[in-house]
Amino acid sequence: MELSVYNQQGEPVETISFDESCLGKFVNYDLLHQAIVAFQANQRLGTHYTKNRRAIICRKGKPFKQKGTGNARMGYRGRVGSRGGAVAHGPKPRDYRLDMPRQAKRAALKSALLGKLREQEVVVVNSLPVGEQPKTKEIATVIKNLKIDRSCLLVTSGYNENLYKSVRNLPRVEILPLTDLHAYAVLKPDRLLFTKEALLAVSQEVK
């Protein structure tokens, strides 16, 4: 697969060859679905809690007599259906975590990257402006020059604190090092922006 490499001004400067066979022969959609469901389930805290009749603290007697008051018939205030009362069959704290084998996660990542490459949703830039101080405006200018006007994931070969601080204030733009990529992070944005160094390291990282 031939991919164009752009400079910071959005001009193509070279073409590199990428061997897509390192990502597999086809996109495994079933495995991608499993990986996405597992990732989203693992983000849930599971701290929801409702009180049943046993947990309600109140008087167990009737608030008023059955007849003669003009009010509707009512049991004790902690019953199900009363204001401030118990909840029947409500949620309780639980762990939603789903596990996947490491090889399955890696295969899902390969399928996600392969799908993005075949859909031509991957942009490669030769370098990024990284200075001694974070400069959000410079990163925003590069993304604009590359004509990326939708959600984007910036993939770098390593972690750079100033670069991460420059990107975190940009709307719909996220950044991850190559070692932290996973299937959900790849599929979520509309575009993937790879640095040339990161793209050349993909074949070694996803093995």
C-alpha cells in the first residue's frame, strides 16, 4: 500500500510503502464488536445503588388510619411506590468488567487499523511542531493544513509532554502513543493522523 507523507504545510513531500499484510488478510468485524463491547463495559463504574425495603429507615406503622381522613389508603412510608420509599428490584453495585485474551485484543487492533487504511482514513505527517513550551495554535494549524475537519486521533511513536499539552485543548482531537493504541480508540475518530515514525513502527508494535 502506497501512502503519501505530508509536511506541516499540508503539502505531499514523499510516498512510503506500507505492508498491510502485517495487519492480517481481512477485517474481523465480529472480533471488533467483541473488543468494543468489552472496552465500554470496562469503563462502567458499577456504583449504582438503590434501597430496598430492608434498607429504608422509617416508622413501620401506617401514617394515618385507614378510613375517615379523606386520603387514599396507604401503608407505611417505606413501602415500594411511596415518595422516598423503597425501590423494587433496583440496581445494586456490580462489576461489569469483561475480559479478552491478549491475542484477541491485538487481533482486534490489527483489524481496526486495517479497516482505517482500506477506507483511506489515515493521514501521515512527516513531523509535528514540538517546542520547549506547549503551543496549541501550532498543532491546530497543522491539522487545518492537512484538511482534517472532523474528529481525529493523533498517533505518535512515543510520549512527549509538551505535545500532549498542546493537543488536549483541541476539540475532537485526541492523542495516544503507539504503544497505547486499542481497537476502540482507532475506530472512534473519523481520521487517524500518524507521524511517519509511528507508522513505520506499526509493523513491529502490533506483532
